Amino acid sequence: MRRRPPGRRRTVVFDLDGTLVRGDSLGRFLGSSWRREPWRAVLALALCPALLVSRTRGELLVVATATVGLGPRGVDRRWRRHAVRHARRRIGPALERLAAHVAAGDRVVVATACAEPLARLVLADLDLTGVELVASPYAHRRWLPPRATAIRGELKVEALRAHGVDLPVDDAYSDSLLDLPLLRAARTAHLVAGRDLTRLRRVLGDVEVLETR
């Protein structure tokens, strides 16, 4: 990690899924909900053709199958239960690097396409303090698809700007090809080893890679 230039606070952005924790936070939540109540999985399969009509609308319908019929307390309990389990899948080297940035006085932002309520709980269970969160807006509705917008790719960069993050940021950490706009919007890109590593290195060149252990 580079030393912080005197007189200027560095801004550092970390992805969440595949970078700080293994796996997809929301995807694993959906899977656990479908296994717990198989009728939800059947409903999700029935709604899959909607993805062919509109990916955005179809995704919202599929996500809704995990919580449809539940009130706010029921959804919150499920978020919390899943966050505790998911936070155990931590990626040590990336979390150590994040802690070093916080200790250096850097502004650290976790930017993720994960639903905001779940992402916030995962960060709490990772015991991350002094860290800002930019996540996908998500509002549960009992019998309707959630009000949600997935911040992926360029939308993540736009969400960071809206949050008050000036670009380019000093450092960005991710494992995902979807985060290429973010990695390109950083003075220094850092990769976390994952399935997109080869393609990311082909585009970004010789950059630091944090191995997962």
C-alpha cells in the first residue's frame, strides 16, 4: 500500500462480494430462502421467463420470491440471520488491507451492488468501523417486487459521485469484471484473486493482486 501524501486524505473504494467476503451476498440469501421454503424456489422458476422480457424487471421478481408475504420484521430477521453466516466467509488479506487504510486515516468506502439493508448488516458483522457504504437502494414490499436499483458497472461509479466521492479515487479493490469502470476510475487498481482475474489483468496490465486464503 502506498504511503498517504502529506496534507491530503486518500479515498479508497472496496467492493464487497468476492472482495471482502466470498460469494454473492444477495445470491446466497436467495438460495438459503429457496432451500428453507421450496415453494419459493418453484415460484422463482416460474418467473424466470420474465428475465427474457426485461432483465431488470425479471430480477426484481425473482428476488421478491425470497421474501414475498413477509412483513418488515420477518424480512429483517432473515437479513440478520444471513448476514451473520455470510460474514464468516471473510477474505482475510483484503480485510487486513482495508484496516490498514482506516488506520492510515484514509476515507474508505465499500461500494456494492448488494441490497443496502443486507450489505449494512454484513459490514456490521465484519466489525468494520470508520467505513462508508454505497449500496443498491432496496425497499421491501410485502406482496410486490421490491423498489430496488442494482448499482453495477457505470451505475456504481455514478452512485459514488452522488455520495460525494470525487473521481478519480486513489485506490480501488475488486475481483469483478463488472467493476472495470470503478477500477479505471482509480489512480491505482488492486485486484482480489477470483474468476475474472485473468481477464481483468489483460485489460488493466500489471497490477497488484491480493490472494484469497
